[in-house]
Amino acid sequence: MPKLTMVQALNLALQQEMAADDRVVLLGEDVGVDGGVFRVTDGLYEAFGAERVLDTPLAESGIVGMSIGMAVYGLRPVCEMQFSGFSYQAFHQLENHAARMRWRSQGHFHVPMVLRAPYGGGVRALEHHSESREAYYAHTPGLKMVIPSGPRNARALLVAAIRDPDPVIFFESKALYRAYREEVPDKEEVLPIGTSQITREGSDLTIVTYGAMLRPVMAAAEELQQQTGAAAEVIDLQTIAPLDDTLFVASARRTGRAMIVHEAPRSFGPGAEVVTRLVEKAFYYLEAPIARVTGYDIVIPLFAREKSYLPNADRVLRAARRLIAA
Amino acid sequence: MPRTHIELDESIERLSILDAEGNVDKERDPDINRELLLKLYRAMVLGRRFDERLLALQRQGRIGTFPPISGQEAAHLGAVAVLQPEDWMVPAFRETAAEVWRGRSLESVILGNAGFNEAAALAPPGPNLPVAVPVGSQMLHAVGLGWAARYRGKDQVVLTFFGDGATSEGDFHEAMNFAGVYQAPVIFVCQNNQWAISIPRHAQTRSATIAQKALAYGMPGIQVDGNDVLAVYAAVAEAAARARAGNGPTLVECETYRMKMHTTADDPKRYRTDEEVEGWRRKDPILRFETYLKRRRLLTKAKIEAVDAEVREAIQTAVDAAETRMASLGDPIDMFDHAYAEMTPAIAAHREEFLAETAAAAEEGSDA
């Protein structure tokens, strides 16, 4: 199997879906000739032409609003926001229309579009280029919110998102784009949206996470085992909404201790929903308060100090030690 | 270094064919066949009478708030009359008569205004988007639909409506710009009814006309007397032919007037004078069209009375049907449908919770 970076894996998904289905068209700022500022759409303009890969004027609402019209017509647009921090200029199109067209028309129309956007910190970028605001989209009825954690699941989830009959917001961690390579089969692979995955088995505590935070969590889990012998079970959500609570609820019932890790701000973040599900469904099995290791409730600092903001393996490890001692 | 005048090979025109007294410019009279003329007349009368009936229903508390269309019948009906059945219409929310023209039943309109989601299920699944309340946001969908139609090799055109207020929105600019760049087959029809709730046209934009905004996007713009159904039809027909031939979008500004309130929750006496309203009443779109049709011997006093009686009966039938249907609707369990193609686990759980609450409330005799 070829070993691909996440950028290459996403490119493979787009390339194969475009080849298989002429309803799939790409649009966004600099996605054509330039191949996208992160090169996710590299080579697709050459392969499929300007008719399938649209370089758009610089306007986020325009891109999303136009995608909605294309999707209603029966195409499968995949649009790119250059950074998720610029997607707010299109927020009303997502909230008012993409998310509601099916409901408003009582099923006559639907919006099978994907909005791809790089999110998260860790790449020493400018202001507006490092935030993690998945909660906005996860909170909107009618949208799906997906965040892959590595090259292989990024490819398989993007294929599922493109084929999904409803609008999917697909966040890609910039920190993971070229962080490492993973074996990605050339043959089609699809991961259903709305399913989480156990990425490490353990019986002593449960750590729920997603996206870029999976790597520091996995590292912390290994270190924890070496230092204390305690085995952490790690669950990668993969989809934030609709949230699959089956695995982490069952896991917390077994381990009695649970923690959620994300880089988004803590208050009203995705972790708040995870904690609530645990309280509702695993309360009597818990032996300690549920821990949250997250971004703080502030704007992520400019990059000179962004590392102080982002959860890392050491922070997760300290929280895990406190949790098993509790 | 010289400072020179840049010649722009562009200008805008104003079109008027039928004046307020019913006098017609015979040279510019679009060649509308007799059947379509009479269909337009009936639709305009129906639009007006339906508006009046909806207002009465609202004042009686039988439906909720709604945006009246009176005075704007020519602006939106003259425009949609140009469309072929397979063309798309992307409405704002003050084009009720155009929606009905495109096949939406009166019953569906009444149900929607009475707060029932089921209204959408009664609308035909044709190429007509539902109304869009957030001002200006629908125009971009028209661009996407038009682009997609071209991508599929169809010669469909897309007509989208918006008001003078919408031209201040960013989405107006983005839609016009995208349509220009992609030469999308879109007809942008502005119903400039002079008021965006309490903000008059001159306070909305410093531009002398709305039509001229087209020039900045590299597309033709034309201003028409929006109370002149012949002029609206002619301008939109020209725009549709341009779009169908692959020559891109057009902006048509229809100068009209909102004779009633913004919605039934609004009191226009707070911001405009009776004199102004009376001035526009003399420019009524239906009266002048009636004069025109009488002079062409297509309409008689008896025929006018017959049309009036027929539309009133159609409205009464729709009101009765809607009220009968409302009595059978109202099971709120349906509110969990149509969020996604497949119900999510959370929604399924909420649905179960609601059923349990309903059962518990029934047992207690309280509200769920």
C-alpha cells in the first residue's frame, strides 16, 4: 500500500470521486490552477479541467451560496474555505439554507454538498488561521460535522462526505496535513459518517478525542502505561455531529474514568456534549469527575505562544494521572 | 503622465410601454398572445384579491403574519410569465402571485401563512425554490443553479427576485459578481418597491438607479416601470433570451410600490405619507392593464366581473380546503422529519422523548 500524507490522501479521495461521478465538482479560492494553498486539489484542474474545478472570486458566502444552488440542481459540489477562520462570512448560507433546505421543502430539495476547511493551530500561522470552531457547525441542526485524525480515515471519510445526501462540514487539521504518512489503499475505502472508533484499548480510563488531538492523546496513553501501568482506552470520534456515543459510553462504563481532549475552547465545546452524554448514560459507573483537557476560553494566541494554548501530550498525561488517582 | 477619461461602452435604459392611463407604445408592445395576456390579467387580479383575503384572515387571527404583494403584481408576474416550465424561479418572499403562477396552490400559501410546515409538501416539486426570508441570501442559489444547468448542457434559465433593500446586502454583490464572472444564465429581478420596511429607496443606496449597479459586474442592466406588465415582460424576455443564448446574466430593476405594509406586523403610517401612497394608487398596475385589454377588445365589463367572481370563488375554495386540512394536521410528531435523509440517533431519541412526554401529559391532562 502506498504511504500518503493527509494532503495526498484527501487528494486521492477527490480524484477518485471525480473520476467516478461527474456530479462531483470542486470550487473555491485558488483551488484550480494553484491546486489550493495547501495543495489538496493539486493536479485536479489539469486532470478534470476548469469545468470541474472552479477558481472562484474571493467571497466565502458566494462560494457556499453557489454550492447550495449546484447541490439543489443535483450536483455534488465540494467547496473549499481557504481557512475555517474565514468560513464565518458564509455562516448564514450554511445556517439559513444548506442546513434547512430539506426541512423547508419537506424533502423536495436537499443539499448534498461538502465544505472542506483547514482548521486548528500548530503551524505558526497568522490570526484567523488557527482556530477550532467545530461547535458552531455541530450545533446547527441539518449539518454534519466531520474531523478526520489521519491520512487513512481522512480519505475514507471524505469519500463518505461526498456521497452523503446532506451537507457535511469537513475540517482538516493543518497540523496533520504533512505531519506523517500512513498506508492508504488505492482501492476504495469508505468510513461511515456518524461512527467513532477505538484506536487504543484499555481498561483503566477512557480518553475521547478527535482530529489533531489524537496524536498527543495516543502519546500520552503510551507514556501513562509506562509510568503507571494504567491502560487508557482511546476513542476517536471522527464525526462530531451526529455524535456516536455508543463506544465512549460503553468504554466509560467499563473503565469508570473518562476524559475529553480537544483544542477548541472549553465552554460549550464538543466536550461539553460528550460529558453530558456520559453523565446521562454512565453516571453510576463513574468513579471520578470527568476531566476536560481543551483549549482555554480565549482566542488562540498568535503563533509565538500558540503552543501554550494547545493541549499537548504532557498536559493530557498530567490530567490522566490525576484522573486515575482520583 | 496623463489623466484620461475612461470610456465605458455601457449605459442603462429605462423602459415603459404602458403608461398609467393605459396608453400603449405600439412599437414596443411585446408580442404577447391573447391567451397569455388574459392569463396574466387573471393572475394579477387573483394576486390582488388573494392578498386582500389573506389580510382579512390575518386580522381575524386565522393565519399569522405575511408580506402583502398589492401593487407589485405586474413586477413579479410580468417576469415569471416569460419563464418556460423547466426554468428555475428563486423567490425572495414578496412574490406570492408568481409562486402561484408557477404552480403553488393557494391552499399551500394559506397553510404556510398559518404556520404549517406541510405547506411545502403541497407545493409542486418543480424547479421553484421555497421562499427565502433572509434578505438577498437566495440570489447566490440562482447562480449555482444556473451554473449547474449550463454544466449539464441545458438551456434552462434562472430567475431570482429580491427587493431594493437586498441590494445593500453583501450577497447581492457576491451573486452579481459570480454570475458575471461565470456568465451564468440568471435574470436578477429587483422589485424596487421604494421601501425596505421604513427605509426609503434613497436612504438605501446613493446610486441614482439600482439598474446601473449591473454595469460594475459586467452585465446589462435595465430599469423598467414595474407597474407596467408589458414593459416588465419585454425586459425579462430580452434577458431570458440573452441568458438562454449563453450570453450571461441581466439585472432588471422594476420600479414599483408596496401599497400595503411590509408585513402585517408593520404600520407604514409611522414612516410614509398617505399622499405618497395615493400618488402610486393612480399608477396601479391592474387598472392600466385592464384599460389596455379593453381597448384591444380582449376584455369587457362582463368579462372583468366574471374573472373577479371566478378568482373569488377559487380563493374561497382554497380557504375552505386549507381550513379543513388544518383541522386534520397538527400532529407535532412530524416535526422530527426532514432534518436529514436518515434520522440521526439523537433526533430519534428526541422523538421518543417527545412521544413519552405526550403520553405523560395526556395522562395528567396537561401540555406536552
